[in-house]
Amino acid sequence: MATATPTFHKCLTHFTDAKKYSKGHQSLHFLHYHRPVCQGCYLSMNGCREGDGRTRRAVGTIETRTLQPVASPAMAMYSLNMAISELKSEAPFGTSSGIVRVQVPIEEQVEAIDWLHSQNHLLLPRCFFFGRKHSSNGQEKLVSVAGVGSAVFFSQPHPFSYWDWISIRRFLSERCPLIRAYGAIRFSAEAKVSSEWLAFGSFYFMIPQVEFNELEGGSMLTITIAWDNDLSWSWENAINALQETLCKVSSSIVNFPIQTPPTLILSSHNIPSKVDWDLAVNRALQMIERNDSLLTKSPYEYSTSYAILVTQVVLARSTRVVPTAGIDPLAWLSCLKIEGENAYQFLLQPPNAPAFIGNTPEQLFHRNWLHITSEALAGTRARGASQALDRQIELDLLTSPKDDIEFTIVRDTIRRKLEAVCERVVIKPEKMIRKLPRIQHLFAQLSGRLRSEEDEFEILSSLHPSPAVCGFPTEEAQLLIAETELFDRGMYAGPVGWFGGGESEFAVGIRSALVEEDRGAYIYAGTGIVEGSSPYLEWDELELKTSQFTKLLKLDLPQRQKVDCK
């Protein structure tokens, strides 16, 4: 059987060389991934493999088949197994490439995260995405998606490019809106890659082999078959690999308990330490305040004569926690989902890799045909213990000069970037408070109409990284981040979401963690530094942003050890 394994290992080999990164980067060796590898994990094709011009065209067959509705997931599994047997016997597709989705509506409403939890025994790539409530091109509203196995994945060590976007798009169609590629892109493709992020490449997307859709009025279980002879992955390879995956999928649903006991940890430490954080913030403030620094230029200084604005750089922290026992990333994600009102929850886990999970309130963009929306989110305060205190904190955030500078930079930069590819950009509201269970932010929503669907790649590459996770000007801020931060952000603060035929949606991968069940986790957070920032207050903001994770932890008192990494 031909497989795409060699290409994937070539990608890993490239990143192995990258372990010789600069001495300033501290690699935490507790995350070396020696979990048993399921052979089925590699039975897939890399849609971004190098090939001739034919691989740039849309695949020959793109189709969605809907079977009769059934009462339960177990009955849906039976229907799909029968469908695979029929497809194998008929070999109905005469094209050399294609993608086919077979879906079974289920009357019972099952949460996608519970279905994914029931597949914890599988050592397969997996994904989960819970987004904002949109109607999906006339389809029943999709609440969340969980997937295991990859019908086709897309990953390379080089930065995500236009041709990589085309490689994904050729498997998608407006006629099949629920065939989607879920994944994420590194914050910086130019930064050296540390060991914990090796398996993700510079980007990693997957169209799941087996997918569970949680709908507002029910559920749906689906299978997807993808093949391309030009990529050495035939119809026979694809359907045999799918059958191998499906036979391992459980049809019994195991619900998460309402309350999950805290994770006991042996130790935790921060990079940077509190002392090093103070030094880094003060250095950034000195650079911002220098009149001759590019970090003092406003977004409009390049094209207008408006007054100079003081701008920002976003510095981040990585917190390593070592548990006494295994961490279930899905259990953490389930807890995040409970308090994730009006936010995105996600999980992405390539083969033989840790899980990247998060609960982010920030939308990068949502595209539905030519209509596009984006959001500006900046400025952070805790929620008040009482309604009166919450209103007082809200007023303080709305009237804070420091937070207004930070927010205005983010909003106006996004507007300028949208105006480059949209006919008209509307900002409504221009500034308000968005309240989350633990935190409140300054918020604005921007919308526009793209001139062409081809502008989607331009929007993605232009909006990321936004000033909310990087700073302004982008290149200067990225340089300062690279010189200051002693850890690899990986996919943290990068785009995370999905591409579809007529619709795509990406969030910003903040409020996130990288979790391996047996060895521990990295927890990430960042904060914007502008004129008037205080190292002490910014550290407190980091603590507030990571609290959705740290509330799940409890130090094992007999062996209590909390250290800052110097």
C-alpha cells in the first residue's frame, strides 16, 4: 500500500535540525513525545506535497452523500460501515482525485466533545472546534465539530503560502460546505522551532476521516474519503485507511462529569521569571518612548500627516506545569467550554504529538462568501464580585488613557488592512465592553465586502499577526519579541480555525495551552505594553488571563515546589 508517510517524516526531519536554535531559547525537555505510535496515524496523504502543476487544480470529484436519519450514534456507525462496504464493492468514482463525505443525521443530540472523549483510546490525529453561532450556508446550525483521523492533512516546515492555501482549497467546494480543513498556523514561521512544537510544522490542517457534528437540533456522524493519484494516494489506499480507522471508533458515548477534580502538580515555573519580566517590560518601554524608534509611529503615519501615536509591543509568558499524574487535555477543554460564553474553544493534535487547546475570545476573521467580519479586542480587566463593582471596573476600562491607546492601535490597524481588500469597511460598535465570565475587554466589530474570494489568503496573511498579539509596526514588534522572549510561541497567538468552500473562520490562538497527557503542559498568555504600562500590573494581567487554566491545578503539598526559571 502506498502512503504519504515519507513526506511527513521529511517534514519532521527538517524540524529536527531546528533543534539547534539560538542559545537564548530555553527548551523544556520534559515534553519529549514517546507515546506509542499507531500505524494508522500515518495512513493519510499530505495535500501540500510538492508536485507538478496538476496538483494545483481542484480535485476531480467533490461530493456529499446524506444517508437516512437514525436514532443514535451506534446506528449511525452501522449505516456508515454498510456505506463503506458498498463503496468498496462498487468503486463508483472514475476520477484520479477526489473527496467524498458521507453523513448520517442522528436524532439524538450529543455533544461533540463527549463523542471525542469516547475516542480517547485512539492514537490518531484529532481536532475539535466550537465557534460562534453562524448559519452555515443554509445548513442546520453547527454548534461544534470533533474529528479523528485525517482523510487528508496539510503541513510543511516552510511558512504558510498562497500555494499552500490553494492546496487546501482544491479539496473544498461551495457545493459541500461542511467539508472543512481544521487547523492552525504558527505565530512566527521565522522563529526557531522548539521540540514541543515539532509535529505541528509551520502549519497543520486536517480534514477528518471520521467527524462528529453537534447541531442545534440533533447530531451527525460523518466519514470522509480523499484520494489523489498524483500524490501517490489512490482510492484504494484511502478507503482501506478509512475502514481501518472506523473499526476502531467507539459508538458508545461517555459523558464528561459535571465537575472535574483538580490536576495535582509537582511544580510550575514561568519563562520569563518575575524579575526578568520586569526587565523586559522596562526595556520595551524605553524603546517605545525613544522619539527616533519606529515603535512610536502610528498606523496612519505611513500614509497621512496625522499626529504621532505611541504604540505597543505584546510580550508573552510560558508557564510550565509538571503533574503528578496524567493530564487529559479534553477534560481541561471541557472545563474551558463551561465558561467559554461567546468564545472559541479548540483542540488540535497531530499524530504522536501534544494537544494544542484553548478558549479564545478573539476572532481574527469570519468569511461567508464575500462578506467578512473581524474584531478588535484589547484592554483587560477582571470582572467585579458584585454588579456595582463590575460597572465601576467597566467605567475604569472605558476611560483609561493607556487602554484607549492600545485599543485604538488594534482597531485602526485592522480597519486599514481590511480597506486594502474590501469595497467598504464599517465599524459598529466603535468601542464597547465585551464581558466574559472572568474578564472584560474593550471591543469593536469591523465588517466589509471582499472584492474577490481570492482575497481570503490576503486577509489571513494581512490580519495576522494583529497588534493585539504582536504590536505595531509589525516588523519592529516581531524583532523585539524575538530578542526578548526565551521560548517558542508555536501556535500560541497564531490563527486557529477552518477553511470551507464558501465560508471560513479563524480565531486568534490566545488563552491557550500545549498539553501532553503524561508529561505536563505549557500555559501561555501575553499582554500589550504601551506608554504608561506597569510591569507589576502587566504581570497581574498575565495571572488573570491564565486563571482559566490555573484554577484547574492544585499543588501537591508534600512535594510543593514553585519556581521561576531564571
